[in-house]
Amino acid sequence: MIRWASTQIRVFAYFNNLILIGCFLGMGLGVALGKRRPGLVNFTLPALALVSAVLAFSESLGIVHLRFPDGAVLLWGGVSDSISTLQFIGNISIFFGIFLGIVSVFLFAGAAVGRLFPMLPTLRAYSFDLVGSLLGVIAFTALTFLDASPPFWILIGGAPFLFLSRKWTSVAGLVLAIALGLYSVQGAVFSPYNRIDLGHEGSTLVVKVNRDFHQYMHDLGDTAIDEESSSEERRLGYLREVYGLPFGLGDQKGRALVVGAGTGNDVQAAVRNGFETVLSVDIDGRIIDIGTQLHPEKPYSSSGVVPVVNDARAFFEQYKGDPLDVVCYGLLDSHAMFSSLSSLRLDNYVYTEQGIRAAWEHVAEEGFLTISFSVYAGQWLIDRLFWTITRATGVQPVIVEHGMLYGVTFVCVKSSDPLTRAWSTSFPEGSPQSPLEDVRTTSDDWPFLYVRPGVFPTGYVIILALVLLTAVVATPLAFGPKTMWAEFDPVLFLMGAAFMLLETRGVTTLSLLFGSTWMVNASVFAGILVVVLLANLLTQHFRFERFLPWGLLLLLSVLALAHLDYGQLNQLTLGLRGLIGGLSHAIPIGIAGVLVSMMLVRSRAPAAALGSNLLGAVFGGCLEYCSMLFGLRALVYLAAALYLIALVLLSLRANSHSKTTTSPI
């Protein structure tokens, strides 16, 4: 649902974590309801078909480019700065209505867990639940590796419900959902990150990702330009000059690096300017393949071009080759998030102070660093990038205002010699309008390049408030007014919220260590499930009884995690980086897993306790947005605070029980 919604309704590409929150909300409510309403599982696939119809016909419904009514965060083509009150209410209603549709699918699906969970001993049931989740991650990873499209996702996800609900309506629902998924493809190809559509503007090939413009494949060769009319010749000449700007600054023509290489316009510019070796890095291998096959100038066919499929930040951290005469950031902008757990985008860590410094360290003594960026959002974005680059390199960049795709290029030279203005006859130079002390620059702790300064996030606050209000209203209904306080477990609720924050922090920091690639994310998710499964099996085998020692260990491990400097870990070998980075997250997650298993096995209503834990994840997902204000490290402190409150409540509960029994703390 997360991947498909992101490709069908543009704005959801920037709100993957909200869809995940909806999944957890639905599952938590469904698990709580399942024992009393087991028949709800029969509505899972029909509800999926209804949601699929909205997604498949999003273009006909006019909601592909539904604009989110909030200018606080820059969304490429997905935000409205000026919108009437009626439009504001309408867009929020559509957005939230689709969110509720996704919640309903997972509510019905979760009812199956609520019905089945109490049928087995608690920890055995929980082990099966975790193994099933792990198999789901493995299955979807395999589909991603095969570049599978939505009908295959729906088939794999929906097929088990034919076993759980053996009704003709479920068969019809799954068949219809698969058919709608197939209809939605319409010739697109799917990479691990994007839906990719190809089209034409005149004779120029256009690449769209997730239903929005991404890049052109220009033919800027001498023959193509000479054959055009005078006006078109001037336009193509201008494009050729902009693409060639980074590669015409110096006399050294040995090694160039292009990150965000895409289909190869910048790569071809480097080849055209005589570079012997051109390293071309892009996170999406399918886009490189498209450039290899279809780009009119065939940049990837040149003998000196070395294509690399990797995250740009990871490449900078891992590169051990010779210094580079030019490091060129193409118009590298992401159209998707790198994880469903986080409000970060694929390129957020590329544009931090530490990320740019990692690139600067590979620039040769007489070399250049150039960063091109579309700044149509305004001067605030120029100022933020200017001062971030200045802090990273120690050099104030020159701002070249060429205007291609509303873009500018920041140029830094490594040597102390004055920079030759090779572009001076063609493009003006810009300057920052705000001093450094008035600009919040980006860092690995606060990598939110696209957060607009001084704008209150009205739309975000309203959506999150509606999510929480839905949870507050629906939770008593799901648990039942009479049994709410007997079955709802506030300790497991808080544990679920804290766990979601830890999981988010784990994905973001391990992506910083190894790259924001889909394989890293899949490995992290699988690793978390394995650790929790092992914790559950240990608890089942050793029958741990005392909560307090585990609680203290949990708090200590979380606080240690908060103080670990991941920037320093990047200086270590890959093996040590993996060992320390992996263990630093595995230990608190494993300890938390032991505590959750201990509480589940002692619960009088284990299915309701599991539902409480899932609903806590909803609260934690909403709290994740605090990182946009306070930074990512704050999530760990917030998780520690939630764990501390949970342990206090657990201690009070144990003390109350000790009046009538000898329950250990």
C-alpha cells in the first residue's frame, strides 16, 4: 500500500510514514476487535478492492497531483502556497479520506490476528507472528529485486486472506484488486524506488518518476544542434553551456565524478569536455539502464564512463580512489522517501554539512566542487545551501544563476587561486540575502533541507491531529467500553511508541552508515524482526521474571545510543562500522523485545495487549515528526522518556499486585 499509493497519488510519495501509521492504526484496532468480531476478516479483500479503485483511477478522479495545503515543507509540484479555505478543506478531506480507507483495510486484516492469537500459547503465537512478518519482508524484497509491479505486490499480500476468508466475495475482491493494479501500470516500469514513465516533449525524451517530471534526455551533440532552427539552436546551446559549466572550469581533465547522474546529461557533458574517466553515480539503476538504452548521445557507451549504482553519500564515504578534478552534483532531487518510517527523503543526507564535506575531501588540490539545485521555492533555499556549503568546505561558493529548471550552480575551488569566471559572459552571479546566524543549515542530526523557515505547518498539524483524534475515538470502540480499562495496556502502548522511534532512528542512522539504498532498508527491517524474534524465543526458553533489571539495561542502552557519534563511525572499516552500528541498535531493540514478550505472556488478554502495542506505534509515528523541529537525536531521548514512564507504570502495577501476590519486579 505504501509503494502503490506513493506512485498513484503524488503527495503520498512524501508521506510514506503517514501510510505506515494508518497501517498500524488499522492493525491495532483490528487485533483488539478480532476476538469479538472474527468475521471482520471477510471484508479485507473487498475493502482492498475499493481502495485499489481509488488508486487505479486517481488520474480520472483528478487526484494524482492532489496538492497538500501546507507550504511549510517543499514538495516538488505537490504544495499550494496560496489556497482558498474551501480548497484547503477539500484537499485535507480527500487526503484523510484515502488515509481512512487504508486504515479500514488493515483493521479488517488485523481482526484475523485478534482471533487467532489467543488460540496458541502467547509467546508461541508471537513467534509465529514475527516469523510471518520476516517472511513478508523477504517476499517483498524479492519482488523489489525483480522490479515487480503493483499486481504482483497485491497478489503476494492478498493471497493469504483467501485462506483466512474462504468466501466468494474475498476471491472477487482479490481478483478485482489485482486487475486494478495491472490497469494502473499503463506501460510504466518500477525500480526499487520509483514508478518510471517515459514520454516526449517534441523530440526530447522525458523521464517521469512517481507521476512527476524528473529529467530530460537531451541531444546536445554538434550535429543535433546544427540541424535545428536558430531559436532552437540557441536553446540547445544554452543547455549545453549549463551542463558543461562544471567541466570547463579548470585545465585538469583526468577524473570527474557526477552524482545524481540519471540518464547521463551531465556525464555526456564531462565526456564532451575531454575527461578521461567519469564516475557516474545514481541510486536508481533502472534510470541508468534507461539512459544506457535510450539517451540519444549514448553517454554510458563511452569507454571512460564508469556507472555506479549507489547512494551518493555512501559513495563519498566508501570511495578510496584517486582525487577528483571535478565533483559535480547534478540536479539531484528525490521524489520519494527513503523509508516508510521517516520523514526524510532519499537525498537528505547528501546535502548536509557532513555529506558535502565528505565530497569535498575527494576533490583534488586544483579541483572543483559544483552543486546544481532547483531553487524555485525561493531565496531561503539558496541561503540554506550557500551557508551549508560554506560550513562544509570553509569556502564561500560562487552562485551561478543560469536558470535551467529554475536552477543555480554553487561553485567551490579547492586552491587559493582566484576562480576564473568561465561563465561570466552568459550567466549572472547571485549572493545570499541572509547572514549565517539567521540561517538554519543542515547537518546529519537535522538533515531537513526542504523545511521552509518561518512557516507554521498548519496542514501537518491538522492531519496529525485528525489521526490522533481517530485513534482516541476508535480505541474505546475497538476494545469495548466495558473492557477498555481492563484490556487496554498503557505500558505496552508506551513501549510501542518508543519502539517506533527507536526503529526510525535505526533506519536513518544505519542508512547514514551504509547508504539510503533499498537493500539497506530491507536488511534493517529484517534485522529488527530477527532480533525481536530471538528476544521472544529467549524469553520463552528461560522464562525471565524480573522486569527491573531489563528495564535499567534498556534505559542505559538507549542513552548510549543517543550519545554515539555516527559521523565518527564512517572513519572505520566497513566491518567495524557494521558491527558497532548494528549492535548499538540491536541491543536496545532486543532488550525491549524481551520486556514486551514478558508483558505479553503475563497479560490476561494477550491479543488486546498486542493491539495496545500496535496503537502505541501510531503515537510514536506521529511523534517522529518532532525530528523536523528538534533533530533526529531528540527521537532517542524521547524514546528513553517513554520507556522510563512505561517502567514507572510497570513498577506501580507490580507493587499493586504484590499486595495480593509475590509478583516480582
